[in-house]
Amino acid sequence: MIVDFHANVGRGLHFDCDVEALVDDMDKNSVDKAVICPVEQFLAVENKEGNDIIYKCVNKYPDRLIGFGTASPWYSAKAIEEIRRICGLGFKGVKLHPFYQGFLLNDEIVYPIIEECEKYGLVVLFHTGTPVCAMPFQLRDLALRYPKVRFVMGHMGWSDFWYDVVDAASGLDNIYVETSYQMPSVIMNCIDSLPTTRILFGSDWPYSNIELEKSKITRIQNEEAVEMILGLNACRLLDIHC
């Protein structure tokens, strides 16, 4: 089982993330399942519309796609309502993007959303790497505050804060790191320094390329680690059959 933990669907301002093209690319690269998230304006302001796009795509390809929604913390009570709504629709997690949504990753404004995700057992995927709003140690601070919530460090702090990834994730069982965009040397450092069970393959399709991102993992000279990173870890985290 190969699971791409970070793909994007929806017609954004800069990319047309067409679900048919995603599934076709998955087929070409032997990817069985993908976590799909809203894009661009659907992250920033049109949350409900973006989440509805994700829901329709998952319904069209229920055996291939796994829905992650979003809710900007600036919408406060409405954001909480949206988290509850998408949980009822069967979404497995939430993607938050401090850069697009305009908040510091560990600012108090995000606490109510994290608490709601904890209540429903939703995984929280964060874009990380953009200074000053989305840095790995900010995620560590949030993970320490909410030890029962499972966080995914999208892009492993790419590109500015890759050197903080291992230290930020060390000793915390609730931080997972996702590989898209990262240099092979950074991925190998994580394999050497963190539990391999907490490393997830992701492509950030279509902003990056599934074939390229997958090749960073398949070239690792450790078959057990490759199997875990490409799919087993994602299956366990999302509680899906491998």
C-alpha cells in the first residue's frame, strides 16, 4: 500500500488541481491512496466551498482518496462549526496553513480548532517552513500543549527551517514529519534520528511531482523503512486497512 499523505484538489488562483489528473498521476506512479486538501483561496477564505470540493472528490473515488478539510481560525465559532460538519462527512483530518490563513502556528487563535480536532480524533496537518508564521519549533510548542493531538509537519520545514526538524520533533510521539519538497539528505537525517514510524511520504501534488517525490523514498537503502514511509505509517495514523 502506497499512500501520498499530501495532495491538493480544487481550482486555485495559480493551479488547477483537477481530481481526474491526480488519480491518473497516482495510477502512473502506483500510488494506492492520497490524502487530499483544499487549495489557495479555499484555504484562506472559502473554507466551506473548498471542503465541499474535497467531499465530492472523495465520494467519487472512495477507495482512492482520503479527505482533509480546513477552517481558518479567524472564523472563530464558524470555524468550529465547520470542523464539526466535516467530521460528520467522514473527513480524517484538517489542514491548516498559517501563511495563507494569516496566523502564527502556535498562536492562541488556533487553540479552539486544535481542541475541536482533539475531541473528534482528527489529524492536524500544518504547512511548515514559512518564516515567521510556520516554523518547526512553533509546532513543537503546540504539540507539547496538546499531547493527544496527532500533528503532521508538512514539508519538514522546507525550505528555510529544515535544520530544526529533528530537534523540533524529537521525543514527541504526536509529531509526524511529511517529506514533500525536502532534500534527500534531510529525509535521511530524519530516518537516522527519529522513529521511522513517524515519517510520511507526501508529494504536495500538483505543486510538486509524485514521481520525483516518491523516488526520494524508493532510493533509500532500507526496505523496511521504505515500506513504512510509503504507506504503513499513514495507514496506522489514519486507521485504514493496509
